[in-house]
Amino acid sequence: MTCMQTLPSIPPIQRPDDSVRWYAMRVTYRRELAVRDQLEAQGLEVFVPMRHAIKIKKGTPKRQLVPAVSSLLFIHAPQSIIQQVKAAIPHLQYITDKNRQKISVPELQMRHFIAACGSYNESLHFFDPSEINLAKGTPVRIIGGDFEGMEGVFVKIKGKRDRRVVVAIQGVIAVAIATIHPDLIEVIEK
């Protein structure tokens, strides 16, 4: 008679490619708010950059929050969960870089981006990353004011008289923050 040995159960191994990340996604037909609400109801963290706009409702102008960039949202989840979500929501697509790799955003960079966009400041300007040459800028950290602790690149924006701090998501979107007094900016030494 042989004795069967019972082994302790081993928790599932989380693959490195299945870690929780921020993924840049597109939603067709301007459904970003509906998809955001649906995913948040499922317990996922979702971010849609928003801005204030004046909308006419029944002849009366109303100020309301609208998506700053059509069809853009970010989902914070493991890729395996996003694959399940994509199967249920066919109009949700990954944004890919020029090498067709899915764009995932580092946690700290995304937190800075959310902080910049979450202020709903009237002087925020959203750009396609190709419109701004971040390589010519200086990496900086804001050390005071509403955007304290935020990191970005200090660059000249075309059509603007002064330089601004830009927080960018490589290949997806860039947001230029309001004019910051030079005393509130420190250069980040790399």
C-alpha cells in the first residue's frame, strides 16, 4: 500500500505580462463615458481626460464636463482582464505604437497626468504628442502651487508666448499646464 502525499496548494503564478498597468484605449463612436461607467460598475479603475465646455440645452448655455479628447480612455487592470473586457465590448481597442505594441503607461507618469487633467483648469491645452517636441525641453518638477509634485517637460508651445510644463503620455496625448512662475519649478537632474 502506497501513501499518497498531499502537497500544499500553490497560488497561481502571476506572469510578468499580466501585472496591473494603465493601458491607453480607444472607443469608437464617442462612447467613452458609457464605457467608463460600465467598467467602473465592474470595479475597474478608468480615467477619461475631461474639460469644461459650454453646451446649449433648450436654448440656454450650460457649462459641463465633456471628454477632452474624443474616444480616449485609460484602464488600470491586468491585460488578461482587459482581454475579457474587450471580448464583451467590441468597440474598445488598444492604442498601439508604431511597432504595433500596446501602449501601457507607467504608474507615476499616469498619476501625474491624472493630477494635471483632474484640475479641469481652463488653461489646460491638450495636444497630439507629434505637435510638441519634448526632446527640446527640460525635465522639471513643480515645487509649489496647485500642481505641486507634478513632473513634466518645460517647453515652448507653438502659438503661445511663454514656456509651459507639459505632461505627456508617449504616443497618445500631451497636456500643457497653465503658465507656472519660474520660482515654482526645479530642474530634474537625470
